[in-house]
Amino acid sequence: MSTPTRSTRMTGLGLEVTVPVLLLVAWAVLSHDSESFYFPPLTDIVRAFGDTWLFDRVGSDVVPSLSRLFAGYLIAVVAAVGIGVALGLSDTARRMADPVVQFLRAVPPPVLIPAGILVLGVG
């Protein structure tokens, strides 16, 4: 299998940038005269997004949500790595935890959300 040439890579990169921009331009042009409540013009959507999220509510809504997200992710990573290392180092712990791990691996993650809410609560 040969490596792609520089012109092939540039064409691919050009398409990756050009196609989304052209789709947004087409959406803006085609929806410019829209009077529908459900399908407003793209310019109205962008303006409402900016008014709602980019100015007044960043500090009060976005930053606390992102900080909680990253804190929860960090806690989960530290706990998972710690438990994984402990199970990897101890043959006895691995054999004891294997049935629970295999059961939880087979359960779809969305099913675990209500159980997590029951155990941890929502606050």
C-alpha cells in the first residue's frame, strides 16, 4: 500500500474544510427568508446562541458545568486506574472481582444510570 501524495492529502484537507463551510453557507442562504418557528434562519440561530451562551451565562452556567465534568472525570480515572492496578497485581483480588466485572461489562451503560442515581443520589 502506497503512502498518499502531498496533493492527495491537500485535496482531502480542502474537502474537509470546504464541504462544511459550503453546507453552512447553503443553509444560511436557503433559510434567509424563513418565517417558521421550527426552522428559523441560521442567522437568528447564531445570534440567539451568542446571546444565550457566549456572554452572560458563561461564568454562571458553562464554567461550573465544565468544572464538575472534569472533576468527575478525574475522580473516575483515578479510581479506575487504582482499582485496575490493584486487580492486576493481586491474583486473589482478580478472581474475587471477576464475576462482578464480567456482569457489569455485559450490562449496557444506560441501564447503570438509574442504579447510580439510587446509590449516589442526584445532589
